[in-house]
Amino acid sequence: MTTISAPTPTRPWAASPKDRLRDLSLFLLAILGSYLVVAVTPMKGKLAYFTLFFAIYMSLTAGFQWFTRGSAAAKDAFVNSLVAIGAVVTVIPIGSIIATVVVKGIKGINFGIFTHDMSQAAPTDPLTSGGLLHAITGTVTLVALALVMSIPIGILTALYLTEIRGVFTRPIQFLVQAMSGVPSVVAGLFILSAILYPITHAYSAFMGSLALTILMIPTIARTSQEVLKLIPNDLREAGVALGGTQWRTVAMIVLPAARSGLITAIILGIARIAGETAPLLLLTGGGDTVNPNAFSGPIGSLPYYIWKSFNAGSPEALTRAWAGLLVLMVLVLILFTLARLLGTRKVAR
Amino acid sequence: MSTIAPERPIPAPRELTTEPRFSDKVFRAVVTAGGLSSLIILGLIAIFLGYRGFEILRSEGLNFLTSSDWSISTDDAGNVTESHFGIAAMLVGTILCSIVAVAIALPVSVFSALFMNFYAPGWLKKILIAIIDMMAAFPSILYGIWGFLVLMPSVEYWAKLLNHYFGWLPFFKLHPYVVTRSPFVAGVVLAIMIIPIITSVSREIFSQAPLDRIQAAYALGATRWAMIKAVVIPHGKSGVIGGAMLGLGRAMGETVAVYTVLNIVFQINWQVLLGAGGNVASLIILKFGEASPYEIKALMAAGLVLFLLTLIVNAIAELIVRTTGKSGR
Amino acid sequence: MNESHESEKENMETTTRPSSLADVANAKEQKVPGTRAMGTGLETRGIHAWFGNNHVLSDVNLDFAAGTVTALIGPSGCGKSTFIRTINRMHEFIPGAAMAGEVLLDGKDVYAPGTDVTKIRLQIGMVFQKPNPFPSMTIGENVLSGLKLSQQKVSNKDELLEECLERAGLWNEVKDRLGAHGGSLSGGQQQRLCIARALAVRPQVLLMDEPCSALDPGSTLRIEETIRHLSDTMTIIIVTHNMQQAARVSDYTAFFLSDGGPGQMIEASPTSEIFSRPRDKRTENYVTGRFG
């Protein structure tokens, strides 16, 4: 009778405990080394620890590889540390930004700021008076108006690029890309010169949202285009083969199939403009009261409120600015998370 | 049903008369109109800014680009008696800040893109991509205020170090010794803002590096770095340059973040570390508040220059990225 | 000497092997054109097709009698799919496409100026290689989607739904979950759903472009049964790479071949004939598996 013992699966290529121990000890050695150097030399500060740690770690790992496996392996280890530094340096600012905004902004957050506007308060007043209700309602108004204009134009542009594919496809693809690089202040100046000065002569939410529309169209158009490209061509052919016109095929099959991706595109567009400041400084006038009329009178907004409080300079005003930044950041984070959640589905099955 | 037939001449292709339904004609017209909107908007921007700024551009001529004098005098009645508008210092400052930004952001972005594609485990890669996409979506006012209150003190300290140890290099010279709110500080803030852009373009290009060639390099005994040098870098080089140009364009047009951290002075300054800079976009915000209608025309002209500058940079970037995206397949 | 010996052996095999293609072709109910009254069928006259300057199909003349199943066989790249796409005018969707010749449906040229393309496609339905139910619609909506796409109104939607699913052989499997999404079905069920979808607009002709190539043998068999049933009421043209399938389902078979130039129709005969005594040497080589 022979029993066949089932072999246990192994991963001979994975790091062995010995390798891990070696890596860990090099790592600790680098930390220790950076402490020592800081202690005995005049170098000091976070920057010194940071650079010394990486310098020592890099030379330790590279040196170790040099002795055990030669120069090619040493170079490899060196680059290994280098790219890791790249990733760390990329992530540090975002960590710092989120931490700072949360720590400083939370002091300015209380229930009152969501129910009051600044009509009875100056930015330098104590935090108990006034609030950013007008800023929130203003930002909602601005974004809503911009959406009404940019969704159709953005999606039509994407449809032109994916469904019509006419003679202008290449130039328009190019122009949409160029449009995404238009500085926000230029968009503001354009509305100023083309509409506010010659026609309306007055600040309003509508003026601001026109500039935001210009900034939003390329984001929506490009993301929607990516999504529409993912819709298999089979579906379009099946629609037409069933006797559908192009219009009905697009409206009944292509767009519904791309629905969640298109919503992602719209959310990313909102995230792009929600914190846009420069054009609002030129076009909205930044009122301090809740303004329900989107087409006349100055209107406040979160970026404008932050800007105004920041420039007022007193500690209370700065806290207001941080609180405003916190609200804005949370808004952008929520939008962004939503977009990612929907975006992972992209096309419904 | 036999088909064995004498050789027949090949007829000319038939004229296909696909007459679309009326609804399709409307649909195609509407979509085409929507598609042309980008052309119309960009054209209108150029026309209107040019039209409003024309008076200034004509009276100043080339001086608008070459002089740095920005002054306006009015008589008691408020009429303009004498005016000089020149944005040379602003242009130099814009270019200086953006070059600093790209110089810092490019290596960091390339390294982190390499890390994400070839070094990081899958879960870490996913997290990093999410973080970097999120950074791109953060509003510029957030970077501006954070840069002013949190980052600036450290960056000024780095500037002093740079000047102390590398002052003998011409571009780290500092005279007079003023380091606050310098183009260097603005450049660092801008660098942080454009790192996500360059990183995601680079990551995209690197991930298109042909897998068979990567495996071939490994099969020849290459280390990871040797493989990257032999396969990934040649494949992605021009795409990364295109990404850097995109970042440059974004840095040039950035307004609020630069305005908060930069000391704007109407004097051409090429010293990166010196606390005196210029920036076309910030100039517009700076002067807009108290500008007379006449001065606003000058701001429009400055806006036109900025618009054209970013348009050219973006166009070049787009051309580079597009052509490499194609040849890469 | 040696050669003749071999061919003898082969002949013996073809006659004794029970599953030989000719036997398979003979095993089913044989149809004779003209026995059913369903229009006058479909004729193609001198069809050529181009992609840009690339001449891909040359001078195809084929008649499809009403109520028959015709299989198009041949190696990859010989223009079979292009040919059926010229029939319902899907060919023109490919940029740079051109064609010559006439496609006569009930004696009328579908390419005649002033023809409503969408009407043509309603009369000549199509089933694609990969099952492609519309992802945003339920099973029921998928079946009726053609009516909505072409803006037709019907009073008895439920009856039509049941009838089409029944004819596609899917009714029993899905009758309790018509509200589920099409994507929840298996590959074979999805393809039968696509057939039901094509049936709902009541086409005279159904084009099938390798409908089973993405499916497992079991599902393939179900679809072949469906095709045999459907052929009682409509004309079916099926492109296939599987000669067994051609033998099983078709009344007529046309063999396409490209010798490096444009694809040509080499031979068209009743299916039992093409597999037992092909007239053309090239056809014989192909159906006996000597190449392709």
C-alpha cells in the first residue's frame, strides 16, 4: 500500500525570516545612525533626520548588496531606496495638509456656523457670532448652475468624440485637452470682459458659474469620453441591427450602460470646481448674506469666505478660514470617495 | 447554383446613399454643436481678451512684454494722464516659479511612478493611486493657505541652507539676503500641486511598457533597475517629458496658491531664493480690487498673454504625450 | 498505387463512420425551397466589398430561399462575416467601407436610394458572435428593446415576450425572473436572449455571425435546436467555423475562400451534397479537413 503524501505548497522566492531580519536591522541601523549624526554634528531638525536616515539607509543597503552580490545589485538596491523616497515625499504633503486642516479647523466648527451667515458679524469677531451658511448656500448655487450648463456640453462633446467621430474629432480632442489647461483666472477675466462688463454690469452667482462651467467642461468631457469608450461596440451594432436609429441607440443603450461612469465624471467635475477661487474673486462680489437670487446681487461661497477670513488676519479670522477649509476639504473628500466608489463599477456589467 | 463563371470585371464601388432619419440628423447636429463648444469657447476667450486689451497692447507695443513698469497717474477728475504697463517682471517670475516647480516635481514624480508600477505591492499601489488622484482634486486655496502657514517656514529654512552650502552656484546666489516669500517658496508649493499630474501621466506611460520586453529583460538576468533602464525608461521618456510640460502649464496658470506665498515686486528678478517675485495670474488678482476701468484693460491684456502662454505649453505637452501614447503600442 | 490505396481507405471511412458530415447532413428533416410561403426570399447579385482600398470580397451571387437555413463556411478572413454584414447594411458602419452589387429582399434592392436603412434592419435581424444583451435592461426589456428602439407600439407585449422567448428556447428557464438583468444569465442563455431580442421585431431573415463560437457544446446544441425550429418561419443565414454545425443545422452550405486576394464564394450546394460529393477540389480539401 502506497500512500501519496500531499506536498505542502511553498514559496521559495518569498523573503525568508533571515532576509527580513537583515532588512530590519539595516533599517534600525539607519535610524540609529541618523540619531548619532544629529547628536554629534551641528545638523539638526526634521530635515536632517529625514535626509540622514535615507542617506544612511541607502548606503547601507547598497553597500551590503555590493559585498554580497556585486555592483549591479548595489545599484538596484540604491534605486530601490530612491523610488521609495519619491513615494514618501509625494505622500508627506497630503498627510500634512489633512492633519493641519483637521486640527486647526475643528476649533472653528460648531453648530452655529451652519445656521448663521456673516451679515451681522465681521471676520475678526469671536467665533460664536456669524457662520458660513451663506458660503455653503452660495457654493451650492454656483455649482448647481455650473452643472446645468456643463453637463450637457461636456457629455455632448464626449458623444461627439466617441459616437459621431466626424472630421473634427482630432482637433476637438486636442482643444478639449487645451481647454483643461486654461488658467482659472483667465476664465474669470473672459466672463468679465465678455458678459459682466458689456451686458450685466453686476456681480452675480450666474457670472461665477459661467466661469466655473468653462473649467468644468473639459473634466466632464474627458472622463465621459473614457467611459463611453469602454462601452463595447457590439452594443451599438446590436442596437442598430434591431432597427434603432443612432439617436435612439445612444439614448436607450449607450448612455444607460455608461450611467454610473457618467455620474463619476460629473462628480469629478464638481470636485474640480468646488474650491475654485480666482474666478469667484473677479465675478461674484462675495456677499455676506444668504442670497437666494442666483442672477443678481453678490453671492458668497466657501472659497471666497476662506479667502476673506484669511486676509483679515486676526486669530479669529484665521480660525474661520481653517474651519472653512475643513468644510471644503470634507466636501471634496466626500465627492471624491463617491466618484471612486461609482467609478470602480464604471460600466454596469 | 453553380458559380463557375467567366472572369467578370470588378465593378466600381456603389455609391452608398445612407440617408439618415430626421431624428438622427437633429441628433448629429446637436452633438456636433456641443462638440464644437470647446473650439468656440477658446476662440471667444482669445477674441474678447484681445479686444478688451487691444488699446493697451497698441499703446504699449512690445514694451508690454519687455518693461516692468506698472504705473498709472490720474488727474483730479479721475482721467488717466499717464500710464505705463509692462509685465516683464511678472513673466520672468511666472517662468521662474514654474521651472522651480517642475525641477522639484519631475524627479519626485518619476520616482513615485516607478515605485507604484514596479516596486509597491498591489494594495499599496491602490492606496497611492487613490491618494494621488485625491491630491489632484484638492482646491488650490487649500495648498495656498497650507503653504503659507505650514510649509513656508520650513522652505525658508531650506532656502537658507541652499544658499549657505550652494551659494557659489549662480542660481542660488542671494543678494540682498531676503528669503521670505521668494519664487523658491512659490515653486515648492507649485511642485506639490503638480506632482499628482506628472505622477499620474508617468505612471500611465510606464504601465504601457511592453510586458514581453520586460520579461525578456528579466530572463536575461537583469536586476529590476537594469530592466527599468533598458525597457521602461526608453519607452516612457518622452511621455514623462510631456507630463512635465502639462505640469508646467498648470504651474504657470496657478493663481491663488502663488498669490498667498509670493511677494510680488515690479522688478525683474532672476534670483530664485530672493524674496521678490512676479506672477501674471497673481498680478490680476492683486490689481483687480482697486483697478480703474482703464487699468482693467491692461489686466485683460496680461490675461491674454497668460492664456496664450499656457495654451502653447499645453499644446506641446499634448502633442508629446499623444505621439508617445501611439508609438508605445 | 499508394495514393489510391489511401483514398480507398478514406472512402471506406466516410461511408462507415456513423458521424460523417454527409450522414449528419442527411439525418435531419430535408427542406425543399418553395414549399413554404414566406415571401420570395433573399438574393444577392455580384456582391463586392472593400475596406479602404482593400478588396475583401469579390462577386458573390447567392440565393437564399425563404424558410431555409444556409451555412457559410470557410477559413478565417475569407469574407463570410463581411458578406452577411453587407446584407443588412451593417457593413457601412466601418469607416472606409464600400460595396458593389445588389441585395434583393423580396425583389427590392436594400441599397436602392431612398431606402430606409432602419426598416431594412428590422426585416433582416442579426445575432452577433459574442452574446451582447443590453446591460442596463432586464431580460424582459432586452427582448422588447427592438420595439422601443424602432418606436413600434404593440398591444400584447406579454404575449410577444413569451412567444419570442419560447421560440428562442429560453422561456422555461427565465419565465420566473424576467425582471433580472440580462447579465445574470449564462453565456448560452444570453445568446438565446439575443436571438429572442432579434425575433421580437419579426424579421423575415435572421443573420447569425458565428453565434456559438463563444459558447460551450451544451449551449451550442440548444441554439442549434432553436435554429432548426426557427427555420420553419424564417430564412436563416449562419456563419460558422464548425463544419459539424453546418452539417447539423443547414439546408444549404456555401463555401468561401480567399487565395490571398479578395474572398470568393467557391461553391454553394445543398448541405448533404457539399459534404458527400463537393464539385470543387478546394471545397473537398476543406470539408475533408485537409486544410483550413
